[in-house]
Amino acid sequence: MAVGFKDYYEVLGVARDARDEEIRSAYRKLARTYHPDVNKDPDAEDRFKEISEAYEVLRDPEKRERYDRLGANWRAGQDVSGAPGYEDLFRQGAFGDSVRVQFGEESGFSDFFQSLFGGRGAARGGSGVDGFTTRGADHEAVLELSLAEAAAGGKRRLSLADGRSYEVTIPTGVRDGQRIRLAGEGGRGHGGGPSGDLFLRVRIQPDPRFRLEGYDLHLNLPVSPWEAALGATVPVPTLTGTARVRVPAGSSSGRRLRLRGQGMPDAQGGHGDLYAAVQIMVPKKLSRKEHKLFEQLADASKFDPREVRS
């Protein structure tokens, strides 16, 4: 496939000496206009791909410098136009079809040559350069999920910077760091070789309420001094809503209350547990009546929290 030279500055509508802020501002404006989820024009997806490709190059100081210096040959990182076999490779589009993932890792120019001439994925007998076929490079992107989304699983729409969009099936109870494989959606193969895969690495965002340990969830459960002393049934948040738990009379801060089956789901269809740690909270400001009642309690009570008990 012949590859035409694209003027990335012209694609974004900025001057060649544009500052980083100008490039970023131009990209955001154009991306909002041409994103396929917003613009249903048949040409919008191709336009969005061009905009994203231009931005990926011009926002990176090293890539931008190579592009300014080498033009159409910038991907090579150096001027290799005189190297044997270069023209054949260029006509086949070897330097023009790399997939730009919005976030994550991507294979470099040296990796391409390694796979093409004896590295990973190379095999003889194909129709590629000098009889080689190469499998496309695998790519990886980060898929950020809330704790509730990871627990529930289901389908989610994911859009990449190159304009591709997928409906991804997220396993119920997916773990932080787990990878979801999209077969054949990585880098294109060469010489008739198969495409690589796209791996989505799950990153579970911190939750303001819960701490995840294995499949168990932990949280602090605020209770008043009288609830802790007298006992009470209080609400406690869960991943799917709210449950109620009994705080036994005489509970001190740190006492753990267990809610069975209210943790994260596992691959076998089970669930972890939810542990609520009692945290006694004292009013910052007392009314006159409250102050008097606490004084009366202090006078009447023989309890000494500093007394060592066996």
C-alpha cells in the first residue's frame, strides 16, 4: 500500500513553530468535533484518525524533532533511505501502518526489524520481503475501572486514539493487573502474516470507601459513642447499595464486623466478605444539654479506658 506524506501541522491547523499548548488546544477542539461517537459523518472516523496520529507525533518532543528533520521518513528515527530493501519496504507500507494506541506500550522501529529478519514472529515461506512473513506486534492499553465496575463486569465501549472503537466484555470480578485479550486487534502483520493482539490491562481506581484485600473488602464504620456503648443496628455501604449490620453493645474502635458474601466476586461464582471496622466518632461541638449529660456520665461511670486488663 502506497503511503502518502501527511503534513501533521496542516492536519491540526497549527504553525510549524506552534507551542505545546497550541498543539494540545487544537487537538482537543478537533477531537471533540470529529470523534466517531459524536460525529456520524462517514468521513469523520478517518479524519479523527488523522488528527490523533498528528497529535501523537507533535506532542512528543523526540518524535516531533524527527518529523521536522526527516519528514515522511520520521518513523525510522534516522535516514535509512539508501539501505538495501528500503524501497520495497516503503512501497509495502511497512512504515505507515503502525497502530497508535491511546495509552500503553507500542512496538518501536527496531522491534519491527527484529521480527522481520529473524526475531519474534518471523517465519519463512511467506510472501513478504525475502520470503519472510511477520506477525504483527502486540499492543497494550490501560483500561481504568471503578471498583464497582470491576465487580459487576459486563460490556463497556472503549475508544482508542486511532479512531477504533470496541465493545469490550469485562469478566465479573476482574482483578487489578489482569489482561483482557482482543485477538487480531494489534499491529498489522507483514508479508501475509497475522495481526498481533491488543491487550487491555485492567487498572482498578482507588475507592474512597473500600480497601480491597484479595476478594475481601474493608472499610471504617463510623458509630457514635452511645451506639458503641449500647449497641445499635446501623447502615453500611456495599458495592451494590447498602446493608445493615448489628454493632454489639460495648464495641470499641477497631472491632471488626463481618458481612458474609458482600465482597468481590471470584471466577468460581463465589464472593469475598466485607469487614467493617468500628470507628467511634465524638461530636466536635456539644450542645449545652449534651455537655451536661456527658458530665453526668463522667461523674457516674467508673470506667477507665487506660486500665490494663488481662
